[in-house]
Amino acid sequence: MKRILVTGAGGSASSNFVASLRMAPEPFYIIGADVRPFHLALADAQESYLLPRASDHNFVSELNRLIKAREIDMVHAQPDSEVAVLSARRDEIPARLFLPSRSAIELCQDKLAFAQALQDRGVPVAQSFPVNAAEDLPPILDALLARADRVWLRATRGAGSRAALPVRRVDHARAWIEYWADMRGVGWGDFMASEFLPGREFAFSGLWHNGELVTSQARERIEYLYGQLTASGQTSTPSIARTVSRDDVNEIAARAVRAVDALANGIYSVDLKENTQGVPCVTEINAGRFFTTSNFFSAAGLNMPYLYVRLAFGEQTPPLPRYNVLGQGLYWVRMVDMGFKLVRANEWAGPLSSDADRE
């Protein structure tokens, strides 16, 4: 039985990754690790262990001690901070990893550098600028407000729409950055301002091996988990999502991954949003980790975490279409403390609104 260490095991993303492995046709021995003892109590694992934070100088030594003591075959990390450390020090880890290249992970975790790199390579992205000082704001907002009625302000690093806020005025942008600088230590030089993309939002999950796309599926985010409670109106974590089959989303997402790494390996999770012309623009790539709702596709019949583990062990995977494996019209509905449910478009208890049912 393969022994898999999953870090961030007390969080939703890792829990759903493990749930996908539990759906697989072979059993796995799961060892969970997390930095938070109370959250670790929720991990679906045969064994659970505490680790120091990825920023701690003992993180790798403690991780390796656990790998050797528990005879772990493979490590999968979900938190970006841990993905970054494992990537940078991959040669020191005495277990299998199936990660994108160091350069790809470093680029994808810097959202501003990533956007500039894709723009240089002809991949559709939102026009973006660094915000290094208060005096940068007036010309940046003037340029971006000529493209849309608001500007998207966010931190250059972090997940879950970290420090994101749509703004129309310089004083709002300045106050927001100064608040984060005072309260969270993230300030001038840590923010970027981007063209606001008003259209539909998509998430493309692609599994890659030696530069070849093994398989993929795209979905649309329709409603956000607790989005109504955030300043930006979204959290990047959907409470309702549905599968879509769109050639432009597939083509642009795949181009973005190849622009980052011509010999892509592992999982690449690509976010896209339509601009005012309806063109899907890449907003970021989560390289080396799955989207939180990886169990959506697994429950629908495309178990990408399982395929990912097989590839990590050098095993063959069944032949699959590169795109649109699940087709469109499958909905994933989830809510905290209420679980989740897979629903087909024609199986709803009541009629869908025209907005939710659009193609």
C-alpha cells in the first residue's frame, strides 16, 4: 500500500485531495501533517502529526524525520508556502514529489511577475502595474479606469483573493494599502493594480507529464463561499461551480502553462476571467497544488489526484481526452457544515435562474 504524506491536512483543500484518493480503486495509507493542532483533528488520515511552519528553519528537517520514521513514499503539499519550500529544497526530500519546476513555482507565486511574463509571451492577461509608492496610484488608476469602471487591487502573493479590493478612487486604494501595511505588514511594494475583469470566472485543472497535457477539465465559479462577507465580493472558493466545455478557456489555459514551463509536470490550476470583450484572461496559476474542490471532478468520474499519484510513481494512466472529459452541466454545491452535492443540470429540485443556467 502506498504511503502518502499530505501536508495542510487539517484544511479543506487537503481534505478534498484525500477524499479523492479514498475514491480510487486502490487503497492508500494516508499520513496527515499540519501546523495547527486543532485543525489536524479533522484530518482523514491513518496517522496525524504536527509540523513547524514552512517559514521555520526546522521545517525540512522535521519533515524528513517524519518521512524516514513513517516510511513515507510520497509527499503532497497543498499550502503554497509549503509547496515553495518543497520545490526549492526538493533534492533534500527522501520521498517522491511530483512538482512543477522550481522556476515555474517561483514565477507563479509572484502574481505581478507572472502577469508580466505571460503578457510578454502573448497570453491574454489583465493589464497590471506594481504599486511601489503612493505617488504611483494616480497614473495607474487613470490608465486602468480607461479600460473598465474600477481597478482590481491585490497583494502580489497569497491565495484566496488576499488583500483584494475593487477601487475607483486613489484615496480608497491608498487607505487600503496603508491599512494592510499597519495591520498585516503588507504594504507599498507588496501590491499590484490590475485591469478589472467583469466577466465570467473559470478554473482550469490540468495534469501534465513531461510537457504533455495528460487530461484536464474546466469549470465556472458561479457563487463564492462567504463572498458577501468580503470587501472584494469574492473569495476564489466557490459555493456553486459547474463544468464547462469552452475551447477558448482550454486553449488559453494550456498556453499559459506552456509559457511558464515547456516541460510542465504535475498539477497546474489556472484561474481565468473574461475581460470586457469576453476574452478569458489568465489571472494566476496555482502550480503544484490542486484547487480546493478537487473532489468535485473526482465525484463526477475524473479523479485527477489519483492520476497524479500514479504518475508520481511512474505508473501508466488510462488514455483520456485532453479536454472536456466531463462535459458541461455538472454542478457542485457546497456549504460549510452542510457538505456538498453533485447535481446535473436537469436534476434540480426547482427551476434554475436564467443567470445560473446560462451556457
